Amino acid sequence: MAKHILKGNNVKLEGRFHLDAGEVAQGRIQA
């Protein structure tokens, strides 16, 4: 869910959803 939101919005949300999205763990969002 959050992963789609991050892609749909911006990397700004990454800092907020990175924990919930878990995309950072996958290496998709590592800013």
C-alpha cells in the first residue's frame, strides 16, 4: 500500500513511509 503511495507521490514521503512501506529494505528507495 505505502509502496504505491511513495511511487505515486514523491520521495518526500519516503522518510515517513520508509518504515511502513519497507521499500528502503528492498533497495528501491535509498535516498
